[in-house]
Amino acid sequence: NISVRLKDGNSSGNGRVEVFFNGEWGTICDDNWSNNNALVICRMLGYSNAVAYSKAHFGAGTGQIWLDNVNCTGTEYSLSECMSNRWGHHDCEHNEDAAVNC
């Protein structure tokens, strides 16, 4: 079960997307980041609408970059159902952290 949170937004429904894996919070790279991906993140947090933001729109995170090339169809109920690179495999820096507005 994947936990997600939004950090450094200007309301509770937006911010940089962070995911909890292996005992540590980390970010998602914005490669192929889309509104379909954002919709799944927002659904996990109890929201029904979503807009995707890239290029660390709500600021760069720190620590691990856990996911890259996330590819959701928009119908999933969890990020774990979406295709992506393996955990921790990416070609990104934190200036590419993905964000959403729910």
C-alpha cells in the first residue's frame, strides 16, 4: 500500500507529490507526468479533480526520487496500479519534481 502526501503547496489540495517507500518519503520525477497521473494521486487523497504540474512548481524536494516515467490511465485507485520505472530508478534531479493541484 503506497502512501502519498502533498508538500509545500498553498492549500491542502496542492503541492509537490511525495510518496512513502522503504521507510522514507521521496518525490516523483516529472518525466511523462500527466493529468491522468495527477488524477490518481488526487483520488488517493480523496479529491475528484486534478491538474498536473512539472518542473518543481511547488519547490524542489530533498532525499530520494522514488518514481520516474509514471504512466497512469486515470482510472486507477492507487499509484501502485500504474506503470513506472522500478522504485529508485530515474534520470532526474529535484528540479523535475512532480506536483498536483487537486
